[in-house]
Amino acid sequence: MSVIIVLLMASLSVAAFFLLAYWWSAHDGQFDDTYSPGHRILYDQDKNQESIKKS
Amino acid sequence: MEKFYYDNKIVKQFGVATLFWGIVGMLVGVLIAFQLAFPALNFGIPYTSFGRLRPVHTNAVIFAFVGNAVFAGAYFILQRVLKTRLFSDLLSKIHFWGWQFIIVFGAITLVMGYTSGKEYAELEWPLDILITLIWVVFGINMFGTILRRRERHLYVSIWFFIGTWVTVAMLHIVNSFQIPFSWIKSYSFYAGVQDALVQWWYGHNAVAFFLTTPFLGLMYYFVPKAADRPIYSYRWSIIHFWALIFIYIWAGPHHLLYTALPEWAQALGTVFSIMLILPSWGGMLNGLFTLRGAWDKVREDPILKMLVVSLTCYGMATIEGPMLSLKNVNAFSHYTDWTVAHVHIGALGFNGFMIFAMLYYLVPRMWNTTLYSRKLANAHFLISTVGILLYAIPMYWAGFAQSLMWKKFTESGQLQYQFLETVTHIVPMYAVRGVGGLLYWIGAFYAVYNLYKTMKQGRFLANEPDEAMPLSAQPLPTQKMHWHTAIERKPVQLLVLSLVVVAIGGLVELVPTFLIESNVPTISSVKPYTPLELLGRDIYVREGCYTCHSQMIRPFRDEEMRYGEYSKAGEFIYDHPFQWGSKRTGPDLHRIGGKYPDSWHFTHMRDPQEISPGSIMPAYPWLIKNDLYTANTPAKIRAMQKLGVPYPEGYDQICIQDLRLQADSIALALNAAQIKTSGDKEIIALIAYLQRLGTDVKK
């Protein structure tokens, strides 16, 4: 069953990557504001969408 | 303010490819569905037999239909959310054409019978390398775009795409370790139970990180956009993401319950599967709650209708999955059509409808017009929903009925039903399922026509202008001081601390494996395959026998009675790749060796219905005609030796003599049974392999 060690190493390295990514994102202030990101994507209306809305 | 242009052309290319491969992949699916009801549709030639087309269907739908859709959606969303053009037009181009090449080359090799024999990872080693390269191109393009962004905050969809990229890269590499013995064929690096574990760790996570996480990325963008209201809870979406990626990766062993995999690994898989319910349902509800107050729009808008059904199917599949991971449920459901129904709820409902909703949203915007016909899109929604129901309900029914029949005993303690009776009982349901798939396929055609007309009436905007402030000109967000902020500001401390956290988790998992010397007890009577059996095994893999036959008898009374002694881990140590299978459309074959005479196998392969009237197995007349290709046998033996299979040194030089000897003796036995054949045909090797299966422990 030595392959379990391979899988654990692989899984743990991915988990470690995500842990660091999480730490970075929390540190970077990615999650400080949980209100505006949800709204912001709605405001990037491009020219096309505006023309559709008018029509 | 900086002015820049979004690249719509690459989104268009991937979008069109999605539709094209969707139609192709689903058509193959419809064909193989009807093959199970009407075996004549196998047409008696190798290239259209079920065993070869089933991998074409799964690979086309997963990697071509869903894959292209993910790339289209990700490239559309990345640019808009990050306020920048994609990192490199050249890389986008390489990514697109490279991926299409892999699909075409892959389909051709699968039809030709070049397969690794591991489900959803069937493509052979040159393609595995190509996939890795193109995946790296995708990664560079994505991370380059992220680095060039004009929006500091990474929207949750971006996180889902990052998670997808990292995990799929690792899964693909670990599962694709193999030793080539020709320019196109190889043997899996792992054997038996180890190969099975790696494969289902991959297989499960391919569902998680190729079919689920990127679609949640799409969901978190397109549901708010289509409903024109923000996601119900952004905070929830963050929890959804981190919880999902940390839990998903450990659930793989639930595909191997009651098999020769160690008990503790099976238990681990079950526990994490149950834990998955929470983030999955949190995500589904987050999407559905986004529509609160907008249900009047859902009544009319086909895009929202599809998104609602898509999310509902996600919820169904993610509660059903953990339930199927419970050992008592799995004992009943595994190897039946229940699993097939389960995955199609996900594929047709969750993935399929999300893709079509996305295309109905994207095409009018990029072509600067409105959807050609809303009525037609509504009709598409209706016909495809009926299609899903007609697909899933007969498959659930078939799964339940067949499993009940398998496990039914008479009062005197004998098995009530022959295996064949349990098959003929559900054949009508196979036919209805085919109709369901056909309806879904017709619905996809509605989409193709509707979107084509939309493109025709609009004008495509290849480079879409937008403007935003550069990141350097934006003020830094003010930091709140949390208790952990002090640690985070010192990178070395942070690194040490995170290593400690990971190491604790690692030790907890690793210690038991070190303590138990080996979880695979070797059985002294289990010996390597003879050269002829090895070639026969390669034919077994080539024809995709594993798509319908398992080689893993679970320790249940009915299975032991029907098939023989339950399978032990030590019996598979020379199996590169393992061939346990995941579905019993036909009976288990692990103890088929010695059960019938050689002549039975010969006649049965030539025409299964002659021996078993009502059987739905395709005929394999070409095995009787084709000469056995033996020239690369020494290369195969050497590859096996490299993998640790104990053939004597120099055996590759004399293996052909052994092969001839064994082949001639089988041909002689067949001749004695009034069957005209010679020892140099493929069927001889296959019979040798089948007669060897599961016999070593009886010695």
C-alpha cells in the first residue's frame, strides 16, 4: 500500500498550497469586504449589454 | 484611466467547440445507450463496439464538451472580473488548437483500441504528455492575467478556477505514471489495489475539480449576472470554496468500498464524503437564494430556468453522492445502473444546463444582439428536462431491480436468478433511457440552431473596449488588526507555522501506514501472467471489457455464491493496469478461469447470443480472424520487469517460444472440440487470459 504515501504527499502538498493561498488571501484583505464584491460584478456592464437594455 | 480590449474571439472559439463536441459526444452516448438494448447496433466491427465507444463518449463529454465550456467561461469571466485582456493572445491560440488536437487524436486512438484501461484517464501516454503541456499553457495564461489585473480583489469565481487548475494538474500527473513499450502503448506504473486507489483518487477528484469546481466558478458569475442581482451571500461563497477544496480530495476511496482496499482507507473516504454535504448544499442554496424576489423572471427566462434546474441537480447529486458512499447503501448500489443515473443527473443536469445557460447568455452579448428565439430556448429547456427524467428514472429503476434480483435467494438457499435473467429484465429500461438521451440530444440541436441564428443576426465584436484604473493607482485597503495579523506580517514565522499545521495532518495520516508493514499480503501461489496471457489481457483492455465486467468479488453471500471466493488484494499484484471495473452490465469475471471449457469461450466470443439467448453482449468476430501480433512481446516483458514483475532475467528472449507452446495447446483443445482455428489468432490469447483469471489461489 506504499502508494498511499504518494497520494498523501500529493494531496497534502495541494492542501498546503491552498493553505498558503488562504493565508495570503486573508492577509491581503481579500475577505475584509464581503459586501461589495457581490455587487461589483453587476456594474461592469459593457457597451453591448447597454445597447441590449435600451432595445 | 486605462483603456483596453477584452478578447472575445477566444471565448467564441471555445464556445463553438463546446457546441460541436457536445453534439458529437452526446450522439455517441445515445448510440451506446441503444447498443445495450439492441446489441445489433454494435455492427460487428471493432470500431463501433460498446467497449471502445464508451470511453469515446465519456472522454468526449468530459474533456471536449465540458472542457471547452470551462475554458470559454473562464476566459470570459477572468477578463471582465479582473478588468484586463488575457495575458497572451498567442497562448490562448495554442491552448485552443492544442486542446482540439488532443480531442481529435484522443478519439481516433480510443476507437483504434489504444487505451490505458483506466476510466476517464483512458488516453495513452503521448496524449497524457500533451494534456500536461496544454494545461500548463492554460495555467500561464490564467495566472498571467491575474497578475496583470486592474481589480485588487479576486472574485470567488477566480478562486474556483485557481483551485481547478492546481488540483487537476496534480491529479493528472500522478495518475498518468506509466511505462511505455511502444510509441502509443504503455503499462500503468502501479499494480492492482495500488493502481485502483490511485485511479479512483483521480477519478473522484476529476469529478470534483474538472466537473464541479469550475462550474461553481461559472455559477457564481452567471447566476448573479443572469438574475441581475448580487449573490445571496458573498461570505458564504468564500466558505463554500475553501471548505470544498479542503474536503473533496480525501473522498476518493468511497469508489472502492468492500473491495480489497484496506478498511481504514475506505472509512476515511466515507467520512469525508459525508462532510461534503455541507459545503455542497451551502453553495447550491447560495445560488438558489440569489433568485429570491426574482422568481417571476425565472418563469419566463430560459437562462434562469436552466440555471435553477442546474443548481437543483447539483444539490441532488451532492446529497446522493455521500449517501452512495455509505457502506450499507454502496453494498446495494455499486456495480448497478444507479451509479449511471447519479452521474447523468450531474452531467446532463448540472453541467449540461449550466453550459447551455452560459452560451445563451454569452452569444447575444458578444454578437451585440438579443437571443434569436426565446421560445425555442424554452422549448430546449422543456425537451431536455423531459430527457433527463426519461434518462434517470429508468436507470434508478433498473439499478434497484437488478440489485434486488442479484441478492435474492430461494427458500432452499440458492440464488433465485441467473445473471442473464437480471439483464433481460432491465433491457426495456435501457431502451427508455436511450430515448431520454435522444431527447436531450435533440434539445442540444435546438441550442445550436438558436445560437447560430443569433450569431447571424448580430455583429461579432472581437475586441470589446473597457477602461479601468491601473492597480498601482488604487489606494491600498486599510488593514484591520486581527490576532493573527502579527504572524502574517512575518513571512518566516508564517511559513514555519503553516508547515507545522500541515505536518501534523500528514503524520496523523502517515503513521498507520508506516506501522502496518504492508497492507497487501502477498500470496505465494500468485504468479505473473504467461506471455500469451499477457497478450490476452492487453486484448481485454483494448476491447474495453472493463466497461461492462468487474473483476472484484465483494465479500457478500450472493457474490461468493454467484462468482466464487471473494477477491483478495494479493491476487492483483501483477495487474498493470488493474481491471476491477465499476459496472456489472455483464457478470463479474474474476473467477471465470476454469469455469467453462475453451470451446465455450470461443463460441461465446464469436456469437454470445448463440450460447446465452437474450444476452446483450456484442459479438467479437474479429478476434477469431485477426492474427495475434507478437512482435512486441519481448518489449512488453521488459516493461513488466521494470515494473517489478518477477520474470526471470533474459526471459524476453525466450518468451515467444513459451507463447507458441501455450497457444498451440489451446488450439489443439479447440480442434478436439470440433472448432477449426489455429494457435496464431487473437482469440487464443484472450481465452488463455480468461482461463487464468482468479485461478492462482485455488492451487
